[in-house]
Amino acid sequence: MLGLILSAYSCTQDRVNADSLVENYALVTIPAPDLSGITNNGKEVLSLYRKAADEVDNIYWQQNFGDRNAFLESLSDASEKLYAEINYGPWDRIDGKPFLPGYSNKAAGARFYPEDMTAEEFTAFADPDKNSPYTLIVREGDALKTVWYHDAYAKSIERIAVYLHRAADVTIKESVRHYLLKMIEGLKTDNYYESNKAWLEMNDSKMDLVIGPIEAVDDALYGTKASYGAYVLLKNLQRTEELNALSARMNEFQAMLPGDPADHNYVPGSKSDIFSCNVLYCSGYTNAGYKVIGINFPYDAKVQEELGTRTIIFDNIIREKFNRTVHPVGSLLLEDVYQPHVDASAFYWLIVFREIAKGLGVKETVNGKGTVAEALGNEALVLEKAKSNVLGALLCAQEAAAYHISALFQKEDVLTTFVTNTIRSARFGVADPTGIANIFVYNYLLESKAISWKPSGRYSINYDRTWAALETLGAEILRIQAHGDLQAANATLVKYGVAGPESLSDKRLLEKAGIPIDIRFNYE
């Protein structure tokens, strides 16, 4: 569906107001971290992590656009250049359109496939490696050929390996050294099973590095090719201890999911954990466009079943997003009676449970269609993101109602904050799975009369209907995933995955009020 949406846009030759586009992203300064508890060895490791992340940035430019330096040097307007850096190319990640004259639509397959490749040609291509998340499809004469990432980006990967090897030599943590060496192997072979396991077993370090081809966010053609990204993180030890108490309850949370239990009979790995971290640096797709506020990795279904997942909550990004985008949206678009329920603590815990929900549900279809990703193809990531949002909100509301969360907020605060964040995130547009997922959930809430849009441009919320909508929608997404029901997935996203007049009105009101869509980073 995402590919169809992108292909519907026409090429534009009109010059846009780049100044106003840049203002859509509030500038947030990431301060130099307090490293008082970090050894000199640890500080050197952090420095090497950042250098490795910078090289990841170079790979991502190649995946998304091409020659970074020549492109940016061709831009004389400072705002156009800055917006191109934000979007990693001439295409706006919010609406998928080129914002610079002279550029056609972005190819649905980014630079993972030949632009002139037909669906029939790809189907006839017999190489089984064509479906790997870690291969490019290129032309060799008139024929198609697969090229592994470690060959396509060999020079950058070698530089990354040098930085990681130095960090492995410097660190005093054996678990960190083991992870870094396994990650080097993964980058050089495109086999990340051992590095994923080593990462999950590395739980005694104050620092963390997430790096490599991680998520299929840019492949709008087949939804399989992974984009390179990196996070350099510093753990909040006290809050991590609090969050990790939830890790032992993963099976309990799985049992709490709505719908037929047969549709979510997956047993989460027993070694799942939850970290609270501050983002020190990010690069590649993790730095492109809007910024995520939590992750749940790895995506490897085998590792998830054997060990589990790691949820990482980005404390500093959550705080900035709430203050600069979520709370202002609630103040502008909710009727007065609901505004006090837009709560910072509720927002934080919504993100916690959203990321937990990524490790729940089902990973393999129940009817022999393979993994959910294989069965649902290009629709899989949109459905997974919608599932995580919906089930995360439902779990958080249930925990708040049962007074299982230490923070002082109520079920109504959770539901109001969830609705506000959904309205806000619908502005991410249809050029990305996250944007479509939020538009999908927004339209479902509207149709269910969980929320009501008024001619004044403000919303009322029916809490009972919102709760019921979360249960019903969550159960249906789990059913689609469990049965690999591609027809239902397509029909659902065609119906709900398009921005309607209400959300377009919201967009105009928020732009007029100067409320940014998201944030961008400046590092001290």
C-alpha cells in the first residue's frame, strides 16, 4: 500500500518555502552527557561508538539517495540544505513529495532495487537471497543480481569494524567486548544471529550501542530491505531497575491481550529486559525525519523466542517530544475538559508499554504461511506499528486502572494522552509506515466514535468507546497477523490508511499555531 501511495504523487517543479519546512522540526540540543561515573576507558569507547555511527550515516545516504556530498554542495539555499539533511535527500519524509525542483517521485524501493524493475521480473528472479533484508537487487546487463550489503558497502563496513574493534580492545566489560566482536562478524557476513544474542546478554554496561541494518522502514516496494541506523546510548540505572520489574511479566501481558488466545499463543523469551536510556547520538535512518522515542529489538523471531527482546526507552527524547509537540497539540485541539488529562507521566508509560507490545502477539502465522512479515509483506510493518500503539495503550490503561504503576495518573489520563499523541502522529503523513499506522488508528477511533471532531476543530473523547475500540482493533490486528491474512490487511489499510478531512484540518490548525511536527537534534 505504501508504494501505491507514494507512486500517486506527481513530480513538482515548484520551489517550496524551505524556511517553514525546517520550522516543522523544533531544534533540541542534546547536552554533553554527565560522564562522572564513566571510566576513561568508557569515555574512549563512547567516542569510538560515535565515529562508527557517523560511518553508518554514510551508508544510509547511499541507501536512501546516493552521493551525499555532491548533492548538498549543489544546494545554495541554507534552509533547503538543512531540510535536505533532515530528510536525507530531496523528498519530504512527511508527505513523500520532492521539496526541491527537478526531482521526480522517490522510488518506492528507494535504492534497494533497480527503478525500472517490474513486479513480474522480480517474481521470475530465482535467487532465494533476493528476499533477504540484507541484499540489494541490481542489474548485471539485462539480468537481475543480488549483492549482499557487506559487499555493497564494504569500505564503510571496514571502517565501522575498525572503530568497533578498537572499542572492544579498550572496554573493561567482557560482555561489551563479546558483543562488539560478534557485531563485527555480523556486519561482515550479514548474519546477525550471534550479535543479536550477544547484545541481549550484554546487560551490565552503562553504555549501549545499537548499530547496523535494523528496520525495513524505507522499502515501500516489498517491505523487506533493512535500513542502516545507529544509536549511542547512556543508561539511567535507577529507572532501568524500576522498568525491569516489568520484564518478568511478559507472559502475563501476553495473556492479557484481546481476542482469540490462539491468535497470540507465542511465548516470549525469558530474558527480555527493559532499559531506560538517554540518547547521546543517532545516525542513519534513526536520525532521518521524525525521531522515535523507544525501540524494541531484535526483530529476529528466532532470537525473540529463545531469549526475548530488549526494550529501550529514550528518556530525554520522550520529555522533549511531550513538551514541544504532545502537550501543545492537546491544548489546541482538545475540548477544555480533557486538557488536564494530557499527562507527561502517562505519556512516558504509554511509550514503555508500546515498546513492550512489540515483543508480544504472534511472530509465526498459525496456518503455515511462515512468519508474519513473510505473509503480510509490505503491509507487515504498518500493521506491527499499529498493533504496538493499540496494545501498548490498552495494557497501560489496564495497569493504571489496576493501580500497578507507581506514577500518579489514571486510566483517563492514559486514554486522553494516547488520543492526543495519535492525532499528533497522524501528521507524520503517508510516506512512512509509522505515519500510515497512526492515520489508521486515528480513523478507526473516529469511525468508532471514540473521539468526535467538532466544527470548531476540537475533539471530545468517549472513554468507554476508546477502551472498546482498543480491544476490538487490537484483536483484529492480532487475527490478521496470526493468519497472515493479506487480503484483510490490504482492505483495512485501504479503508483506514488515508488522511481524511478531519486530520487535514488538524494539520492546518497546528501549522497556523506554529506547533512543530517533531524535533531535530543539535549535539553539544
